[in-house]
Amino acid sequence: MERKDEAEEAKSKVSVIETWLRKHRLLYVGATRHPFIHSIRDGSVDVSSFKRWLEQDYIFVRAFVPFVATVLLKAWKESFDATDMDVILSGMASLNDEFAWFNKEASKWGVSLTNVAPQKANLDYCRFLESLMSSEVEYTVAITAFWAIETVYQDSFAHCLEDGSNTPEELRDTCQRWGNDGFGQYCHALQSIAEHHLEKASDDVRKRTEAAVLDVLEYEVAFWNMSQGDT
Ligand SMILES: Cc1ncc(CNC=O)c(N)n1
């Protein structure tokens, strides 16, 4: 009888990440339902905003790859579950495709990806990524930040593909890149890994991980703002 109660309790227990998403709902919604995303979804998006986002995001992804490499390194050193590395490596493989995609997309829109000056919000975000690359930053913090970064894009762009959206044909490729079901499953896999490590983490590591997730959400909002020329 007692065992059953424990099982029931375990079933209804809210995960660490779910608790944070509830607690910081407004910020999460701000990062995933930004006016730039709404403008893509309703078809009113300004071409110059989209081009600015594309140029700046390419610079961001160049910095994101070495960050993911350090997450992989930490997984190898600190996790005893081999599937962590498999999932992270699949993320790196898709980043390889992403560079080819950026080049294709840039030529489609007539933008040049070389010699683009990073804007302040982008530099700030890249500097934050670099701080997470330090070997002092625990794997739990890094993998959870990684999950948050990927999930903001997944959730945002999947919203532009939902029924009832009016996303222009020429932007569907972009939305598909991060909004497709496979990318959604990959984000869930990252979430399970992060959650698993958070369950075992000390209060101190948990606190610092929560702070890193909030930082990610704030940097993402600033990043979208930049595309709209707000900074
Ligand atoms: C600013 C930002 N955040 C998240 C992503 C998605 N991850 C890799 O592509 C991205 N491309 N850019």
C-alpha cells in the first residue's frame, strides 16, 4: 500500500524544468512569442527585419558551435550515460547542415554573410556563451542552458507552422528548420537529459542553472528585438 502511494506521488511530481517554466512563464512567453515571431506567423514581417535576423543569427551560430563542443566534452567527462553524447552529437551534426542552409538562404535573400558587424545584443549573447564554455561551469548548467537555447527556437518557429498561421511561403523553410517534429523530439531528448542531471544536482548547482536559463531567455528576447531594429 505504501509503495503504491510512493508510485502515485512520483507520477504527479512536477519536474524541475516544468517548475521553472511555470515560475517564469511571462519571460518564457516573451522569448517564444516575440512580436518578430508574431509578424512571421501573421505574414506582416518586414523583409529588412528578416534579413537582419538572418545575418546576425549566422554570427551567433558560429559561436554556438564551440559552445556545443564544450557541452560534448563535459558530457564525456561527467556523464555516465552514453546517450547524452549521442544526442549532443546529433545536435552538432545538424549545426553542420545549418551552415549550408544559412548560405543557401543568404543567397536567396541577397544578403552577404561575410563582413557583417555583430550588433550589441548579439555580442552580449556570444559573450555569455563564452562564459558557459569555461571548464568551471558544471555540465548540468551547460546542458540545461543548451536545452533552453534550442527550445526557444523550436517553440517559436513551430508556432509559425501551426494551423491557422499565415506564414509566407518564402519563410516556411526557416520555420521548418527549427519548427519541425524531429527538432522537437531532439529538444525533448535534451530536456530529459537536463532534468536527469538536475534531479541529482546540489541546491547550489540548481540555483545557478535556473539563473543561466533566465539569462538565456533574456538574451533571446534581446536578440529578437535586435532583428526589429529596436537596439
Ligand atoms: C539566437 C539563437 N538562439 C537559438 C538558436 C537555435 N540553435 C541553433 O541554431 C539560434 N540559431 N539562434
